[in-house]
Amino acid sequence: MLEFGVVGLLFVLLVLGMPVAFSLLAAGGIGIYATVGFAGMYSQLSTTAYRSAAESTLAAIPMFILMAELMSKGGMARDVFNAANRFFGRLPGGVSIATVIASAGFAAVSGSSTAAAGSLSAISMPEFRRLGYGLSAATGIIAVAGTLAVMIPPSIAFLIYGIMTETSIGRLLIAGIVPGLMTATIYSIGIYVWARLEPQTLPRGSSATTAEKLEALRGIWGFLAIIGFVFFALYGGIATTTETAAVAAAATLAYLSLTGRLSAGSIRDALVVSIRLSTMMLTIVIGADRKSTRLNSSHVSESRMPSSA
């Protein structure tokens, strides 16, 4: 019954609007208090934050987020969308399909649905408006396309899940490739069929010449090189997830700086956003750390043992 009560309390706190991380901390803390008393709860919670955040693999999260923010500030996400739009824009619902493909490509380096959806909304929304898309259709497509980063590696969700459940992160990332690509394909097919049935809802985009398509491909060579490195390092076994994230973020910063696509202000903004998102995710990890609830029987019995006179 205690477990159901703690879960129920968690849902109540979420419904009341408390942030997810603090809802998890509050519900977990009350559950521990009900199990072992105040002394046991204090003992557990006093070390949970450090023990959870000290996991070295978690360092990959801010690195992947930083890489995605640098790409967004440096215009690489826009280049990917423009390239996809050049190739698929003329199809029924082509801009929507281009948004899905660009999201899949951006997910392959960011790992964050928040970063993917945020970057694509600023890039693709003007094109949706220009073609006369309705607000509900445009925002729905962007939101759905942004979820691809949950599956397509390097997925931050997989990183957190692997750490929390002590599952092989490498196997999780590899397992996400096929479902992620299948989901992107199904989204694209669904959009195409929808556009054929309701062409006024999902209008066609403009066509592009072969020269324009080749020019668009030349504009994303740096992006493709970074994607190639991430996949080769992760699946070739030459680097850990954390090492791959750090090198890829450094390579992104170096490439965009050397090509003059990043200013000091853009780098500062990318760092600020990365810190905020990383703090939010790491706080959730701390609140959801199941290791903090692993109370061995000796600890429980000791905390409940009455003191001697």
C-alpha cells in the first residue's frame, strides 16, 4: 500500500504544478520517511544528490546539449532543414516531410527533443506560414517531429534510462536506430497520404534545381562529418559516450568558430541554455534515483530498533 500511496502523491504533486524533479524528491522522501523514519530519510537524502550526479556518464548530457545549441546558434540546423526542403519540398506536404527528416538528422547529434523541437520551430515555422499552413497543423508536425530525438541516438533519454536501470547504454543506443528511422519513415508516409487527401491543409512547397540541391548538400558537409564521427565513435568502440560527446561538442565549436558562424554572444547564449537544460535534467535524475530507495534490511531494522535505556 505504501508504494501506491507514494505514486499517488507523486501524481497529485504533478497535477498541482510542482516541477517534476521536486515532485520526485518530495514523494520519494516521504516514502523513505514512512519506511525507516526521519533518521533513515536524512541519511539517504544527504548523500543522494552527490551519488546520483557523480555518475561520469552523465557528463555526456551537457555535452550533447551544448553541441546542439551551438549548431542551432551557428545555423547548422537551418542548413539541414534547407537541404531537406530542397529535396522533398515539392512533394505533397513536402515542407512537413522536410521537417521530419531535418529533425531526424538533428536528433542524431543533439539527443534532446527539447533542442530539436526548439530549433526546428524557429526555422520551419516561417516556411509553414509562407505556404499557408494552419497553426494547429504546423505546430503539431513540429512537436511530433521533435520526439524523434528520444529514440535516435545519441538519445539523452536513453542515457538517463541506462544509468538509472544499470542497463548497457551502448546497447540502448544501438537499439534505438531502427525504431527511430522507422518512426521517421512512417511519419513521412503519413504526412504524404494526409497531403494527398487534404492538399489545402498541407500545401506543396517550391521545387529546386539539381544545382540548388547540390549547393544545399555542400552547406551541410560539416554537419554530416560530425554525425559520422558520433556514430563511428559510438558504434566502432573507439570512445565512450562521454568522450564522444565531449569531442563532438569541441569539434562543433571549432568548426563554427573557424568558419565565422559563431560570435562571442552566440557562444554565451548557447552555454546559458545548455546549463539550464542540463540542470533541469540532472535534477530529475537525482529525484528519480532508485539507488536512494535501496534500503537494506539491516538499515531498516536498525533505524526502527528502540534505543536502549
